[in-house]
Amino acid sequence: MRPQERLDVIQANVVREMARFGQEFTVEGSVVRGPGTTAVAVREHPGQDGAGHVDLGFVLQLGRADAPVVWDCAAGLGQTEEEKLANAVRMWATTTAAALVELQERRGEHGDHYRPDELPGWHAVQGPAAVFGFGSEQLSRWLSEHQVLPALAPALLPELTGPQLNGVKLFLGGRAGDDVAEVRVNGEVSEAASAALRELDWPRGERLCWARLFVLLSATGDRVPAAPGHAEAPPVPVTAPARMRPRGVFSRWRQARRAGQ
């Protein structure tokens, strides 16, 4: 698939996936414009494995060079390159875009809000977790009963270089004897946080299973700041960690999967 064809497929799927959140995005040249000053940028994924990967940057204030851009990469499976790209964008939307929409709307509909004591000065917005593979129930249960971010705090704190907003992606899973644990902060791999994630006692089964999570950390004040380009909205009450909510991020992920089937 040629670069322009890849770009067209990725952008069309971004428009479709953001419409699931009730947000209208339109393709304008090299970016996909959204409400207010938001947009999604696309860059070419490097390496030979780029066929099923997408690199997407959520722009909060288009046109401002100093505004934060939340970059994330995602991979998708499928029979064709077009199907792989569509599934990659869907994975990004399910986890990363959900957290970004929740940051904008702050209704508690697309993610959970909490303030980890171990990360002073930061407010966390966590989108749904995508758990997939064989025996995913065990890993889903473990994640719903454990708050992962505070356990990584000592390694994460030095990596939070964004003064107002930082994106943290966690990818973990595999199987016993062949596991993988990766933490990316603002798109860059954190070796220390990845090592800390691998040390946690999440279940390693005999068959392959993975989980993907995305958390936004915004600087705290008296309330969660409004996302640039959006009108002020009432603050969302800060809740206990997601594991203590009867309808947390994992129930929302299961519902999202059923709706997409």
C-alpha cells in the first residue's frame, strides 16, 4: 500500500472511530480536524513491521507550537493491510482516544479519574483497558483488582517532562517464560518503568494474552483543568481507584467489544 493510500485509510478510520464518541472529525489535508482546536495528526510508522501499525498524535491546540500533542502508536491484526490499519486505529480509539475524550468532557463516561498519592501533583485519567488473547479473564481480573500506576510511580516521576500533560501507555502480557512489559511515556520507552511493570505479579498463563492501557496525567490544581479548545464544564469528582468502582474501565471495555462485534 502506498503512503498516501495508508494515510487515507488511517484518516477515514479516525473519523469513524471518533464518531463513536459523538465527536465530528473531518479530513483536512494531513490532519483530521475535530471540535474546537483539536485534531489528530498521522506520521509514518518506521521499520519493516509498519504495515499494521499507526502513529497518531492528538493535538489539543492546533496552530500553537507550544501546545501538547499526545502521541501514541498502536498495532492491529487482519488479513489485509487495510484491515490491520483499521484494527490498529480501533485499538487506539478504545484505549487512548477514550482517555482524551474523557479529559475533554469530564463526565466519567469514557474513563476513570483518580489522584495517586504516589504521584503528587498529578491527576490521572485512565481509559478502558483492552485485554485480548487466550484466557484473558485472568489478566482482566488481576488488572481490575490492582492499581498499576502507583506501583510504577518511582520510575515514572522522572519521566513526566510535560509541564501540564503526559501520556503513559502500558503494554503487558505474553505467557509464562515469554512475557513482555513495556511502558511508554509521551511516546518514548521508559526502561525503568518497563522493568518495574515486569516485576509485578500479573498472571502469566500457558497461552498468549496481552493487555493495553493508556493513562493521561495532568497537572493538578483546585480542579481538573479544561482541555484547550473546549468550553468549561463542571469538575468530575475524584473517585477511588478504578478497581473499587462497580462500573470501571474493564466493564466498559467488554461493552465496547460487544458493540463492535
